[in-house]
Amino acid sequence: MDNVTERDAHLRISAELMMFLPVSRRRERQRIAIGGSSTLGHHVESAGIPLTEVGPMTVAGRGVGPSYQPAAGDVIEVRPVPRPQPLPREPRFLLDVHLGTLSRRLRLLGLDAAYHNDMDDPALVVQANEERRVLLTQDRGLLRRRALWLGAYVRGSRPQDQLRDLLERFTPPLRPWTRCTACNGELAPVPKGEVLPLLEAGTRHGYDAYGQCGDCGHVYWHGAHSGHLEEIVRSAREWAATA
């Protein structure tokens, strides 16, 4: 996007999307000159912004899509994806290898969050497409794969910030304590007598209410870490209520 003149089109980037631009381009007052015959979508991605993060794009108030061919003199407004982001169905997620902690927190809240620590990018795209899961990642290159049906860039470096970002973006219904944090299977109440052989002596005497994963058989109860987990659930409910 070099050697352009004032006769070329310009992208006017929303402040919320500036984080995706190289530092050198952030000094351009959110306005980037573009030339050539490429599509608008190509120009936006060339600037560093995944199309999964882009919402309405307009020229003189008229909505245009990624396939639009910018004309000389166009000033194209590029805004972020709206929040909450509408989806055709209740969201199901697939997280890449770097988001393991986030996946466990999503499961704690009862959200369907698939995760593998040994799956490469092409396989992630295949699973996301086949199961209609939103692919969550901080890898912009992964979000730019043409075959991917839907993805989302996860903002934040800390798990609590990442979780809040996802809840505010997709506002999924929360059902805490209904999924296995280890494998994503659904939990069901189970009589204490049925799981006694799986429990340590101290647990048998200290707790009476149990849930068991229908997939991996893992047994759950409110134990020593319940205070920390309850705080995650409490915060999540507050964020969801204000989203």
C-alpha cells in the first residue's frame, strides 16, 4: 500500500480496531491510503485486521462488503464487529492450544468449549466448520484462513480479561457447574453411593452432593477450591448482566 496519492481511496479505521495495525500505521490518524484494484477485504486484512473483527463498512453512508472494489476518492469507514455479536444459534466454541485456561473457565460456566493441546491449524478449521463452533484464538493468521466459517480474536493476556471479552462479545447463556472442566462433557447429579469407590476417605466423610461427567466419568463436588471457582462464576454473571 505504498506510492499512493490523494486520488486513491482511504480506510478510516475505528479506534477499537487500531490494536491490529502495526505501530507505524497507528500514527496515521486512523486513515490509511489504499491503491490498486484489490477488494476492500484484501486491503483491510493487508492492514493487519482480521475480517472476523470487522463489522459495518460504509462509503458515504452506504454499506459495502469485503468484495467491494474501492474507487478513487472513497473514504471507507471500517468499524468493529457489533457487541453483542448476533449468531444464528447458541454459541459453541473451539479454542486453540494457547487458550487452555480460558477453555476450563468457559466450561465452568456451562459453555460448550472444545479444546485440544495437540491440534494443528488446519485440523482446528475442519472441526470448527464441521461442528459449527466459533474458533477462538489470538493468532491473526488463523483467523484469515479462507475456509474458516467463523472465528473471533480473544482480547487480553489474563484469563479473566479474556473471559470477560468473550462474554461481552457473545453474551451466551450461563449454566455454571453443568460441564466437566476436564473434557467438556455434561455433568449429571449422581448418588453418593454410586461414586464411593472413586472417592478419597476425606471426601467421603466431608461431602454429600456429587456430579459426574457422562463422558469421562470424572466426579465433582464443592471442595477446597470452590471459593476461587465461585468467584469466577460470580464475576462472570456480573459481566453477563451488564453486557
